[in-house]
Amino acid sequence: MVAMCKKQPKLWFMLMITVIVLTTGTAGFCKAPNADEDKTYKTLKLFTDVLEELEKNYVDEIDTEELIHNAIQGMVGNLDPHSSFMPPQAFDELQGDTKGEFSGIGIVITMKDGILTVISPIEDTPAYKAGVQAGDIIIKIDGESTRDMALWEAVNKMRGPRYKKVVIAIVREGEKEPLEFSLKRDLIPMGSVRSKILAPGYAYLRVTNFRRQTVDDIKKHLKRLEAVKGGMKGLIVDLRDNPGGLLDQAVKMSDLFLNQGVIVSIKGRLERNTQVYKAKSSDNDKKYPVVVLINGGSASASEIVAGALQDHSRALILGTASFGKGSVQTVRPLKEGFGIKYTIARYYTPNGRSIQAKGIQPDIEVEHKILAKKKKKLSAFDRMIKEKDLKNRLEPEKEEPENGGNQKPKKSKSLLNTDQLMRDVQVKRALDI
């Protein structure tokens, strides 16, 4: 052992892992490794052989630490699209995504086959106002190619000091040439809930994501809406382009409209990662009808809400199929500020449905479009990136057949403008229902 350490001073971590593997159980070093342990040892030995070979003979001197970090990133990142190994800066930013505020351009992005793709722009942000659309492929950030760029690196480059500009170049379906957006960074709104009275007794509630204060904000909005003269006769809950967020907030939001029964089941390989969340009875029973709007940008936590209300027949689901992210991730801190995010379970709707790579199917399918007097606005909703399109995605448990030049971009208008809302076909159909 001492001789090996002397020969390979930088490979102490491999030796530590080997000791752990070989000394499992009360027998200590006397215990013979089983087949799985022997396979693990041989694979680790291969890794250290390659690392040693590169250290000795690569054309340039290598940074061993960076090489190992890259190897870990590849190991975790190839499990599924939602698992990743994060350096300290990326880990800190992940923690800040659910609290506080940050300055950026306001888009939710993912990697599709190594390509940086927009899931959805965040409402009332620089990207949203400039006309960035779901499905846009970002090929450059401030002139730097995004090819082989890690997701956290791209996020970091688009965030920065408030009012400082960042230029992104995108490729869009239907456009012959790349489009360029010069965006002035601004504070990204942490408030995730907005509401509007559409007609006497009928209200619109918009939930853009699930952060720590989301349900508290929802309660405040509902209290105000329900206090209107004549009471609430119907509610439209808009979860379109809601990329998700905190699981507990999705469960609590569902509980606002349910008095009993399962909301969502979380099932993992390990018993500690298996849990069933149930609704609690309440004196404040909301008996008015609800219509929930979803689309291809509705993912994760927003799909939990839609699935729970749909299975309990508490709400009618209207729009287009959701994203299809039916997995649960955990975040764990590591030494020296590093972190790891990885998938621990799948979730199931009250009726036992796994929506992984399938999505929530609406009860009434209505494509998104804005009624206009002269020109019909191009819709990106029918070509949104879905979970099933992502590389290394978790496969659904039961496969089912699938159903189913440089122009100046137009600026989007706020969805909470009453006139604009009433020209939104999906909102108008929901109100009619």
C-alpha cells in the first residue's frame, strides 16, 4: 500500500475507494470481494491507469484536478438530463434560484443533445419583452459559441450586473438567418403569482413558478379575489410556461383545492425516497369550478398540480400536452463548495400515472394563439422542447404510441393586460367553459 502511494501520489482518492470496497462488512480485509465489488475495483483501476498515462505522457502538462472534475461531470451528467455535478459557483447560484433575487435576461433553458435550448421566457423580463420564444436555440452568448458549453456556464454568462447588456444569437424555426438580441439585464422578478378579474365572479390566476413563498402569495390573491362582491363563480389557473420548482409548494397548492385523497406519490429505489403526499381537510372549501391551462412549457411541479386536480376531477385541464418531467431530484453539498444534483425518484399522479416523457394530456386540447385584427402571430407552442426530446432522459415505464431572413422580433405584451387576456384563445375558451 505504501509503495503504491509513493508511485501514484495524486491517486490517493482511488486507494481510499478501494479500501472501502475491500473492507465492507465485519470481516474487514479478510472478506473476499463479491462480483460487483470486483467489477467496481477493476473499473476504478482502469480509470487510474488512464489518468496516470495522461499525467506522464500527454503533450502538455495537465491539471489533474480539473481532469478529475470533468470526469465526475461526465459521470453524473450522463445519467439523465437533470443530474449534474456543480462547481462552487454553480452550486451557489442553484441555491439562489429559489430565494433572493438576481439580475439576468429571464429565460428557462435546457440542453437538448448538447444544444442550448429555450424552454420558455419568464414573463415581464428582458427576454420576454424582446420576443425570445420557446424552442429558440442559443448559438452564441456575447460572441462566444455555446457548443460544448455546460448549462451552468451558459446561465452564468447570461446573468450579470443590472442594466449591463448581453448579446445572444439564436436560431429559430422558420427564420433563414440567426436572430440577434441585445438584452439589458434586469432584476428577475421573484414574485410568482398574479391575478385579474376577467368578468364579475370569474378570475384569472397566473403562477409562473414554484418558489418558497408561492403558496403564501396564492392564498393572498385568492382571498382578494374571493372577497369580490358576488363571490367567486369560476377560476382560471394559468400554469403555462411554468417550469416547476419546489415540490412542497406544488403539494400545498394542490391541497388548496382538495380536501382528501392522494396528491402525488414519490417512488424511488430506496425506501427513504418513497413517500405519499395526501390532501388535508379544510374549513375553507373552494367549491367553485376551476380550469387549469397547461402547455409544453409546463413542467415538473406544475405537472404535479395539473395531474392531481385532473385525477380528482377537481379541475378541467385545457391547452396542449405538458413537458413530461416526471422525476424528482435532490441536491447535496460536497466538500470545498461543490454540489451534486441527481434523480432519486419518479412521481405518480393520484391514479398512479407516471407522466415521465409523456406529459399531462389536457381534457380539452386547444392550441395557443392570439386573436389579432390584421396579422396572425407565429406560435411556438406546438414545437416546444419536451422531456422526451432530451438526451439520456428517464424512459417512461410503459411505452405508449405517440399521438399525436433577420426580421425584427415582435415584442410580447403582458399577459395581465385584460384586453390581451381576452384575445388569448386558451384563456377565452377557459372562461367560456
